[in-house]
Amino acid sequence: MAPMFDPRPWGTTDLAPIYPNHHFDQKIGESWLTGDNGKVANGAFKAKTLAELSKELGPELVGDAPADQHRFPLLLKFLFPAEKLSVQVHPDDEGARAIGEPNGKTECWYVAHAKSGAKIGLGLKPGVTREQFAQSIHENRAEELLNWINVFQGEMIYVTGGTVHTLGPGSVIVETQQQSDTTYRLYDYGRPRELHLELGIAAIKEKTLAGKVLRPAPKEEGRNRRSSLIAAPYFVVDLFEMKDVYPQTFETNDDSGKSSAQILVAVEGCALIESPGREPVTLTKGDAVVIPASLKEFSVRPQWTVEFLKAYVPGAALPEPATRM
């Protein structure tokens, strides 16, 4: 996929350590990797968007695990906050459908890098009501009622629809989310941007399942390591750290027997993505590669070392992940 760099007032011109050789004249907040407007960077489908290809190829690309097999299901991107993001909320599925949207927006954040003291605002402080938070917006003190927590490299944060949230400066985040761009901005520290208070306040849930994901211990396989970062109703994200010179084989079907497109995002190093009868594709830090569901099987061959996330839609109904604040 060709990354799309999106300017934001809270972003930065320096996207290191993910894109150390990219230089920008304006502040970049996000690098979009997949999503409806994401464009293919190579091969027969070069310059086509995932929206076009999902409509054209259907389950051959998307798989039979997603509910809508003609829309690409997951949006992945890097976030580079150098200042606080606006305080915002996304609707859950029920709330989104009430306003005519196909689905809500539950997401998760993998902390790829974090400076000392990096924080996020996640949910309301215990006991704070929706009405009290609405009042705090008008009094320009909304951030005082947020639950602020420190974040560290390697953590995974679950952000359910209805959770008020924001990012502070000092981290680099890989976000995996339901394919939706429905965002209600609630508070923006005086920046001259539109707020969406009526819809946003209505979407807020005072208590949610958001938090830091409790994870099992990583699995060691020779010099390779696999960490299960999150398994949730809308997505599964695993982290692979590979140091062996030999390729590791993966499937596009999960244990349910259903298939999903697989999205690989490199956060360190480099690898070749291989499949019989096809030209290998290079995956390097900051890149995303989409593996069509119909491919069935593919291999990742490290070039020295590689660290990457692999995201997909689960074929079976999964419970909400265990979290803590």
C-alpha cells in the first residue's frame, strides 16, 4: 500500500523513528495505510483504491469473515501526536446505524514508541456523568474530567465505541479500527475547528470496556517471537518479531475456517512477503502489505530482522478482551 500522509494541527514535520528519511513542510499527524481511499503501490492493481478493489473482487480480497464482503473492513494507520489531539468520541454500531451509517468505530492502539511521560486520555473519570462532562466543555475544562494514563512502548490499548478519548504528545501509535470515519470532536483546546456536541454527547458512554489489554505471555519459536496483542469482536492483531533467516508461513484462514484479508505493518526492520508463482514484495518499516484472502497461504522471510503487526477480521464471534486502566 502507498502511505497517505495527512496534515493535522497536532502533528509534526519529523516522523522518525518510523519514516526518518521523509521531510515535510507542514505538520503531519497520520499516515493512512489501508481504508477505502488507500491505494495499491505495485503490481496489476497499482493506483487502484481498496474501495474499488473490494467492490470488484469481493470475498477474493476481503474474505468471508467480514460482515460486508464488498467493503474493506479495517483501517490501519500510524499516528504522530506532537501536541494533544482533540477530545473526541466515536459511536458504537447501534449509535452509528441510528444515523444511517453502516457501522460504528471501535479501535485499538499499539504503542510502537513512547517517550517518558507519554499519556493518553481514555474514558471519563469514575463517577463523572455525561451531563457533567458536557458542562465542562462549556467551561473549557473538559480535559480535567478525563481519565489520563501513562503509556509505554509495546502496550495495546482498546478503545470501544462510545469511549471519550484523546492522545497526548510523545508516542507513535499504530491504530487498527473498524472501517469508519465517523468522529465527533468534543473539545479542541481553543483551536478553530468545528465541534460536534449534540451528536457527540449523545454517543458518550459513561462506562466502557476500554483500557490496556491484558495479554498472554509471548510464544517463542526458535529466534522468533509471537505476541497476541488483542483478540476482539472486530479485529485480531498479533505482533511478530522474526530473527531467523528461514521464512515463516501464514494462512488467510483462521481456526474457524473462514478467511480474511491479512494486513501486515512493519514497525522495525525489513522482510520479503512471498507466495508461490508471484513476485516477492518488500515490507519495510512504515510499510503496509495487504494479503488477499484468496491467496490462502504466504510466507514472511526476514531480511536480517523484522518486527511487524498482522491484523485481520476473526471468523468466529470473539468476546470483548480483558482490560485494565
